[in-house]
Amino acid sequence: NEKFDLIFSMATFEHIPYESDEIFNEISGKVKKYLLTIEDESSLTERHFARNYEDIFGKFNLEQVKKRKIKKSPDEALDGFIARLFIKVKS
């Protein structure tokens, strides 16, 4: 039942299969203040599952307050990833 001021995910959520989407509700319930995601939202492979995290977490009382597409990462590995900051809103 523990909650956290900040939950951070980088290139993790994109590997959760669609049939396990209920985990996003569980993660949302652990957020006390902020959720920060940096994910590839467009690749679709056997290991990557494309999603729009604003749509997903918006259903669970998390409001997106910032979004930034990463265009020039130092090693180009994160180019095209999207960083999103969400804040918990009262239900």
C-alpha cells in the first residue's frame, strides 16, 4: 500500500505486452505526486508495444503537465522517445 512521491520509468513500459495493461492502473495507484516516463511510443515489434501514455495514465487521475520529444540525444539511442511528466490529481 506504499505510495511514492515520484515514479520514473525509462524504456520499461514499452516492453509490457498489451494483455498486461492492467499494470498501468496499479502503477497509477502508487503515485503520490509525480510520474515521469521516457518511452518509445511508436515502435511495434515482438518486444516493443506502441502506446500513448497520456491516454493511458489520463484514465487514472494523472494529468500530463509536460511533454517533450527527444530529438538529439548524445548517442542517438533515445531519438524519437517521448518524455512525459504527469501530476496526480484528486479524483
